[in-house]
Amino acid sequence: MYRCSEGEPKNTHFGYKTVEADKKADLVADVFHSVAAKYDIMNDVMSFGIHRFWKRHTIETAAARPGMKVLDLAGGTGDLTAKFSHLVGDRGQVVLADINDSMLKVGRTKLRDKGIVNNVSYVQANAEALPFPDNHFDIITIAFGLRNVTDKDAALRSMQRVLKPGGKLLVLEFSTPKHEIMRKVYDMYSFKVLPKMGELITKDADSYEYLAESIRMHPDQETLKQMMVDAGFEQVDYTNMTDGVVALHKGYKF
């Protein structure tokens, strides 16, 4: 984000467009209201099912244990929440938080249909100002959500605040492929194929064009690593998956 001059509103990116920062949340909300009902189907189609591997690796890295408190931030339709619910057991707690109420409703319905009810709660929350006490969660995950946040630095500081000392943050997000040939293939797929898939399945090509653009505007691996360090996380590192199309960043609060 940046300020044009004194007294003028802050601007930020919405995909490749420049918009006033205080309007981005509503624009992003419109995207996810539009795609919520077909979100799971599109995830499978867009990634050829590979998103399941990325999420499984995130769950394994989290190493949740019985009795832990877990925040699945920008948790969408609840893929990670469902796994964490089983891992933390009846003595644990999982909070599925998302800023978008349409996504929360889809996630709640999906998990309740699976019989996951006892240790999961649902909170509509902005990542930049999380409504939880200090030092509350053992683990926080945010999967494919940070790039949609207006003020990512504020969001990371908020996550650091609500994480317990010794707690772990995992950020699973699209990132920058390591090799040039993969970048070219990825660009062609993202801007030529993905919007057409969105039009075919959800009748909404524009939303998927935004999602492709939002990936390109997201900080690369090293930049996000430094942002986490600046927010107070320690021992920050990341693992590239699928040649860096996706990266899993990990950091601790001590």
C-alpha cells in the first residue's frame, strides 16, 4: 500500500487494478460471494487435485496434537478445519474464521454434513484485527487467503499477537515458480485457461481473472519471509511445492 500525498486516501492493489484501500475488502467479498457455492469444485479443477497434497503437507507440518487450539484463518469451506478437528480431539478447539459470510456458511454446512460439530466454532473476522485474546492459539494456518488481505503486515502482526508463545504460524499461498519454463506455462494457464474454467463452471470469468492477478501481485517467497520476521516471528522458513507455484511459510512465536 502507499499514500499518494497528505490527506489523500491510501491505495492498494485489487489484482492489477489500483483501488482505494478501504474499498478492497468489499471488492474481494464480491468475488468470494460469487464463487462460494462452486469453490470446492473449482479448487479440484484448477489444481488438478494437487491442492489436496499442498493442504496435506500443511497439516503434517502443523503437527497438531490433542487438546490444542487451532485457528484456521481464511478457512473458506473448511478443508483444514476438518482435519484439525480430528487431530485436536474433544479436548481441543478449532476456529474456522473467514471475512466472507458466504464462505463461512458453505464451510459450516459442509462440516456439519460430515458430523463435525463438537469442537469447531465459526467466526466472521478480518485478519487485520483478529477478535481473539492475546496468546490464545497453539497453531494458526492461513491457506490461500493472505494474498486477498489489504494490509498483510497488519494481518501478520495480528496473528502474532493471538498466537501463544511457542506457537506456530503456517502460511500456505501461491508464490513464484523457480524456473522460467514453469513461469511461462503457469502464466499461460492462469490467464488463458483459468478464466475460461471459471466461466464454464461458475459463470464468472472475471472473479477468476482477479484471482490469477492477485497471485502475481502477492509477495514472493523471500519477501513474505521477511514480512513474517518483521511482524515478530522467529525461525521463519519456507518450503516450495510444485516448483514454487505454492510455498508453505512457517514461523514461530517465542
